[in-house]
Amino acid sequence: AHTFDVLGGIGFTQEQRLTGDDLSFGTANGTGRYAWALTETSALTEEAAFVAALNSGDDWRFTNEIAATAALSSLLSLKVSHKLSYLNRPVPGFRKTDMIFGAALVANF
């Protein structure tokens, strides 16, 4: 009923920003994923990810998303989610924190 995954890696980010300087840098990242199968047709999931720039200690990002999914039929499911995104060095003129609430119909083939 419960699963937990931990992922880690390295990568490269290149941002072409509308304002401020463009960014290019190597990254190190870590992600944790948790899933709880509440019933055969419903689940609660959470994913948290941290990304750090390798060239600067103050340029890091964090995201966390929690979602509940429930089957409406054998073909359709309803997914409701909340996502928090934090950029320690955002694009000039933007805030550090964004939140997104979402609802979606998901088709399963």
C-alpha cells in the first residue's frame, strides 16, 4: 500500500530569461517520492525535489507536489493537486514562491 523512492543525480540547466542575465550551470538534485494506495482505485502521492547549482551555493530550487487521485470509471480518474515551487534566486521582478492548485481528468488506456 505504501511506496517510497529516493532519486539523485547531476545535470545541466540553461535558462534564457526575459529579464536579467541568462543562466547556465551544472546541478545536483535529489527527489523523494511517496505513494499511498488508499484503495484499489485511489491514491495519495507526494513528490519533493531539491536542485542546487554547482557553481553557486545560493542558487537552489525546491518543489513539492501532493496529489489525490480517484477513479471515476475504468477509463477516467480525477486528480486534485497542490504544487509549491521555490526559487532562491528568481527572475528579477518575480517572487521566490509559486503555488499551483490543479484539478484534472486523467484518461487511462
